[in-house]
Amino acid sequence: MLLSMEEALDRILVKMNPLGSELVHISETEGRVVSESLIAGISLPPWDNSAMDGYAVKASDLTSASAEAPAVLKCLGESPAGSVSDSVIVPGTCLRVFTGSPMPQGADAVVMQEDTRTLGESDEQVLVLDSVRPFESVRFKGEDVKEGDALVSPGTRVSGFQVSLAMATGLQRCSVHCRPRVGILATGSELCEPGQPLTPGGIYESNRILLKSLVQRAGCEPVVYPIVEDSLEATCQALSKAVEECDAIVTSGGVSVGDYDFIKPAFESLGGEIDFWRIRIKPGKPLVFGEIKSVPVFGLPGNPGSATVTFTLFVHPALVKMGGVSKYQHSHIQGILTESMNNPGNRRLFLRVQLNADREVSMSGRNQASHALGSLATSDGLLSVPEGTVLAQGAPVSVMMWPKLS
């Protein structure tokens, strides 16, 4: 029985659990998933401060100030950013301040430097050429973030902006989920390493570097193993080693029913348990999912188109959850078809498509066969066409974009 995409994904995700946690310096957390809330250590700003260079004043002193009739104030000195003045602003006085300078006691506004002139060389008298409103150009303590606020929730992958915010509140370390180590195996006696002479009937192996990139986009640490020849012994040895060293395993090839497909027999030989191995999609019908010694193993088809589709639909969400992300959805962009797309078959079809700046969706190359790398290399994402369906030219569609770090 072929499982639907939704059934297969549900059966995978229910077995995925986040790994343990580790404490890291806050500067190293971009791209990591926090396991505990990040709590602001101080308020931002930490105190009331000036939003610009100018003079801290009492707004009531400048009610009638204008270029024709400027107000005259006595300057009590200056307070550069990084210092705190002990001056107290009383009627008729001001203090020279700069962007970020703490507001002195008694001041309730800042007049910008461009609206002032000084008298004499001592700068003790300041002409103010315009009025200000109370609290104008003042940034208040905690108006951005208040001490004790939750900055990042558990299960969130941290962005560079969030790292900056956390550091600005004084945080030094935080608890993050450990990155899953994901073993990558490619099986097939026909496979040759690039750079080596191509054997008769052989092909250069490229799926491992493809899967390595996809594993990294899921926020995981890829572990790439040597090519595995088509034999039960070699497949068992490779899987056994990866199981001992990794948190999850992704294989490429050897998952169908041919005489030289050994992933399923290797599962049995190693005491593993296969949950399912066929899905009602195209490309990618043969997909093995199971566990060996509690380590999840994803057996993907060997054709690169099939491997990419099945990884995107099933492995990526699973690894993201294993990495600790609490909520994940594939990114979609809405577009309009420039041509009709037909799926006369009885499996859901995933087509590689391109999406231009005008949100026009077109086929990525004419060859959509599962082995074709050309249409994969020029594509932006996948378009799902349900079985027995024709999507007409001009129809609105939703394109599933290739995963980025999520």
C-alpha cells in the first residue's frame, strides 16, 4: 500500500525528538535553536537618553522661541555619551548632549543642534531658534525592551538580529539544542569519485554533496562517508558504522526492489525496523524510513531528482524537529502559471519550476525525469500537481521554495 505524503510525514515526525542541550557563548548562537527562553538582562535603552546631538532643556523655556525672537539659555556644560552629568536643569539653563547621552535631571526635551547658536567663545550662552514639545527627541528607558522580557522563545532558530539584541541586554551565554550529526551514504558499484577515471558503465557520484548541502540547510552537521559498493556486507558495514557515529542517517540509492538494492536487507540484518518504504508521489515513490538501534534512517532513491524531492518533503522537516525547532512549515510563494501543467497519473506529481520577479511560474527545463540534474539546477522550488489534475495556464499556484536554513 502506498502512503500519502501527509501520512508518511506524520509517521516520520512522531518519531523525531530534539536532542539534548549545550551551553554556548551568545555570540556563537546564530543559526542555533534555543532550548530555553532568552531573557533580557537589562532594559533598552537602560536610561532616558538623547536621540540626537543638541541641548537638553526644559520645554517650557522655549514656548515662544523662534528665529526672530530666540530664547537665551545658560549652558551648564556638556555630557558626552558614556558619561553621566550631575548637572540639574532649572529654568533658563541647558546642557550640551550628544546622541545616546543620558538625560540630565530636570530636562524633559532635547533641542537639535541645528536650531541653536552660541554667543561668544565660551559657549556659555545658547540661542535657541525654535520651540520643542515636552519629551521631543528623548528616548525613554525600556521603550525598546524591558528588563525581564522574553527575547527569544524555546524552539526558535536564532537570527543575527536576535543575537545582537540579546548581547545588547548583557547576555553572555545561552542554552541551545545540540546539532544533529547526519550521516550521508551513497550506494552503487557504478559510482565513481569525481576526479577519478570513469569506469565503463560508471557515473560520477554527486548525490552526497547535494545531500550535504540540504543537511546543512536543515541546521545539522553532515558526516559524509565513502561510496558503498552494491553488496549486503558492504552496506551493513557502512550503515553499522554510521549508526554508531551519527544521530540520523540519509542514504542514496539501493531502496527499490532490484537484485542490487541492499538497503532494506541491511536493515533486517542489523536488527532495524522499517516503518514504510513506498509513497504515493512522483518522483520518489521508493522511500525507506525506519530505525536501527533507535537511530532514524532515511533511504532515498538514487536519482537526484527523486532524492531532492523526498529530502525536501520528508527529511528536512524531520531533521529540523530533531534540531529542536518547535514549529516548521515549508516556505511557499504565490505565483501565476505561464503554461498548463498536467498530471494524468495516480500519484501526486512534484514538478521543478522557476519563479521570476513578476511571480510567473514556469517549468524548469523540459526534462523533468527523476535522473535529470539540469532542471534541478535551474529550479527555484516545487509545484505540487494532484493526481488526475490539469492546472491551466494563468491559474494561481503556490510554489514550495527549496529550503533555506530554517
